[in-house]
Amino acid sequence: MKIVLSSADEAMNVVKRMVYLAYVACGGPQGMGVFQAVSGADEDRVWKNAYNAEDYSGRFGHETNEVYGDYVFGRMMKWGCKWNGNVITIPDREFRSDYQSFCRTYPNNKTLLTAALDSLEIKNAEIVEIKVKA
């Protein structure tokens, strides 16, 4: 799925909000994640952790305009996307509750995206759904 927004700043805000909403919807840390849990982490702190892969040894193997939250403060997310200017690209895949614990609240990328757009009061996003051939 590709989302075209009016500016690069707007795209960045949507990406950050999607990460944060998914994080909050996870509910809490899982397994050994309790040792990395942080109570009351705000959106900026969650973003920094996800973007820099702070639950691991740091950011490696990712492009500058890419985020992938594997575990964020001990919460299993396994979600990410890329952006380039005002365009966000989100992989087309199914969520699994044993990997994306936020999927009980956001069952797919479109519901997560819609929640982020609504919370930021963005009405002019163009959503282009692209199905990848198997």
C-alpha cells in the first residue's frame, strides 16, 4: 500500500503515529520483554526506540527512511514501513496475533493507517492499494 500525503513532514508524522498507535495497542511487554519495558513512554520515545532498534544492539541493515519495530520496549510489534518524501510504502501482509499483538485493535495496515490519519486530522491522504503477486 502506498499513501501520498501533502508534504514530507506530514508523511513523517503519520509514520510516527502509526508506530505509536501499534505500540500502545500491543498492551504490554511479552516474555523476556519485561526487562526492556518502560512505563509511560511517549510518542517521541517510542519512535526513537523503534527507529534506532534500541531493544537490540542498534540500528543496522535498515535504510534511513525505514522503520521496523521488532520489539519496542519489550512489546512484540514486528511492523515497519518505508517513506520517501511525501509517500509512505507499507508492505502488504497479514497480521498474526502471536507476532503483531496490536492486531486485536488494528487487524490490518489500513485500519492502523486510518487511525493515524484520523488522530492527526489529515483528510487529504491518497491511499493506493497495490497487491503484490505471489
